[in-house]
Amino acid sequence: MDWKIILAPTDFSDHSRRGVLLARDLARECGARLVVLHVVVDALPALLPDVAGFQYDEISEALQRRAEDALPDFFPEHERAGLDVEFRIEFGIPHDEIIRVADDLPADLIVIATHGRTGAAHLLIGSVTEKVIRRCRCPALVSK
């Protein structure tokens, strides 16, 4: 395959870590740039108005700093040695942001993990992975 840019979304779960490691291995084989993306769910404005002295901007900045600190620990330097890796943090609805970033890059491949929920749990929670693979323009590889 002639992949130049591989996008690997993560929610910091064990499932998404396996997806990132798979994306790393593919990027290494292809000499591709690996973009590791974390989307901070941007539901706070609707759920949490400015109360008790906390303002949305402060909470948003704290969430961004937390994600910035977590990404290098989640995918440490020794595991990405020799690769062109970019960490990105976006705010919004995860599946929308993953698709937007994939289009903007443009990504040649999305490697995304699934939690493997089925039945009622899948119906109630929904699947970011399913929404991404239905709407993305590039190929997607699902890791379970």
C-alpha cells in the first residue's frame, strides 16, 4: 500500500491503544506519517453553564492540557522511535472531528478501534467507530 498519512484516533482506552500500535506498525512498514488524534467531547457548554466560578474556557483549557500530557504517556517515545508522529487534540463530537481531520490531512487510512459492544449496549451508547467507517472518504481499518 502507498499510504502517506495514517490517522489513529484514541480515547486512551486499552482498545484504542491496540489500534494505535497497529497504526504504528503500518506506518513503519509504509514509511507513513502517523497522526494520533484525541477528541475532547465538547458537551460542556450545553451541560455545564458558567457556575461556581468556573468558566467554560478554563475547563476547556484544563481538558486540553490534560490530553496534551496524556498523549505522550499513552504512546511513549520508545514506541514511536523512528517514526514521523504528530499528536492532535480537537474539541467536538468524536466521529465528526475524526472525519474532519481525516479529510483535512488528507489521511490515506484511518486505523480505529472498537470496544466490541453488541446488543443493547451498542444501541444505547452508539459506536463512534461505526459512524466513522460509514462516513469517511478514505479506507478504514477496524481493530478489535
